Amino acid sequence: MTTPNAHADHHRPIHLTRHITTIAPGLLLTAAIAAGATFVHALPGAADLSPMLLAIVIGIAGHNLIGTPAWALSGVKVSLRRVLRFAIILLGLQLTTAQLAEVGGEGLAIIAVTLLATFSFTVWLGRRLGVDRKLAELIAAGTSICGASAIIAANTVTRADDEDVAYGVACVTVFGSAAMIALPLLAGPLGLDARSFGLWTGASIHEIAQVVAASFQAGHDAGEFGTIAKLSRVAMLAPLVIGLGMLARARARHTQDSAGHAAPPMPWFVLGFVAMIGVNHVVAIPSGVKSEIVALTTFLLSMALAAMGLETDLRKLAARGLRPALLGLAAALFVASLSLTLIKLTGWHG
């Protein structure tokens, strides 16, 4: 006699095989775009172009010029959700508690105050400018924490349209790149020593790669400290995303039109991000292995952004207008000004 459980077990491998064959083409497509973006990034003169930015541009071009093929849709969605969450967990391996200690209590306080004030200011100004709340939250997350990866992490609970995510990524890329060029030119006139300049870049520039490019222009000490300060800021991604998740769930419970809609999920994957910081503190990961993990993390985030691009309609993106771009500019000026003011007021020198 065959039991119901035995019958279910018999069909499980078939369902699993069917699931894999359904998602594999889309996963391969996003991986191919990420590989192409990584290749372009490695070309002479293209080092300042983030693979994540290149991946979303290629994805958008493909979707709007050719169209995203139906056979890829399931895998594209997996890249956008599961691959993204795994990549954010791996981000935790780029930071140790020892590095947090090196920044010190006052340095971490400057970073935390700047982050919270920038996020709050951007959301408030977005409301005043008439920018959609979800898009304003994404620009706020990208500006206050770590650019594109913060935007796509925050969107797991914000649930904005793909066009909003693409617009947010464009904002942090443009204004982060502008800060990467401008801040090193201001280090001398502002009288900042190497560590103070490193903290300023780490606390205010959007992407990790942009911080590295800017901070090392003031010397090795500034570069190393700028990178550590930036990674300390990335560590604050976990509480921010969890906080956004709690707000989104509370909002869903209190809005009448939420009836019948599932509440936004709690972003428990960020606890994996925190756990990886702990693992990195306890286990001595060889530098060669760590650099491979950094490359893998960037590649997986590029896959997620390629997927985002493959779902982005340029006409819908253009419909957002210039107001969100003005918000992104104001947020970038605010984060740079506030962090510099706090460094000067406290007389911080590391």
C-alpha cells in the first residue's frame, strides 16, 4: 500500500527538476549580463564604472530595445529576490567588529547621526517636492548608506516599482560620482588631515567603490580609513532595513486599501548579514579568499541589478520627471555638508 507521503516524495524530484529548468534560463541571462559588466569594468579606463551600474544599464537597454524574453522571466525574478538576499548576507564578510572599533565611538556616532539625519531629511524633502514616498525612501537609503546595494535591499520591504529602483540607482551613481571627484579637491582648502578626510569620504560618498577611489587620492592612510569608515556605514544597513520593514508592516495594517494584500515581509536576511560580521570576527579569513568573496558579492549584486534592468520600462522611468533628481542632488549635498560639519565641530582626528 502506498502512503500519501510516499506519493508526495515520489513527485518531489520531478517538481524540483521542473523548477530548476524553469528558472535556469533567466538566471543564466542575468549572470551573462553581470559577466559582461564585469568584463567592461576591467577594461582600461573603465575602472570607475561600477559593474552594478553597467549591469542595470545593459538590462534596461535589452528590455527596451529587444524586450525581456518570456522564457527568462522566472529566473529574472529569482535573481531579483533570492540572489540579491544572498549577496547582501555576503556583504557582512567585508566587515569585522575590530574595524568598527578602529573607527571609535565618536567616529561611529558621526556616521550614525549623519545617516539618520540624511535619511530623515531626504524623506521629508521628498514629501515637500511631491516625490512619491517609495521613490524618496529609496533615494534616502542609497544616499545615507551604500548606494545601489542599499536601494535594492530597502526595496525588499519598500516594494517600489522597478522604474523607481532604476531612478534611485541613477541618482546615487551620478551624485556619488560627482562627490568622488569633488571631495578630494576640497581636502586641502578645508584643512582636513588624512584620517579626517577618510572619515568624511566614508560618511558621505554613496558607493564603496566611489569611496575607495576618492579617499586613496589623499594617501594610503586616508584610503584605508575611508574604506573602513564606509564599511562601518554599510553595517548600519541591517537596522535601517529592519526598521523600514516594521514601518511598512505598520502602514499596511493601518491603511484601508491594504485589505487582501500581503503585508511586506520582514527582511530577516539582514540578520544573516549581521551574522557574517560575527563570523568574520571569529574566523580569520585569508586575504586572498576575502578578495574572492568581495568579487563574488559584487557579481551577485550585478546579477540582481541586471534583473532590475530587464524589468524596467524607460517610458515609465521618464514619467518620474526631474523632481526625484533634484531630491537626489539635495540629499548628496546634505550628507556631505552635515558629515563635514560634525567632523569640524567635534575636532575629530581619529
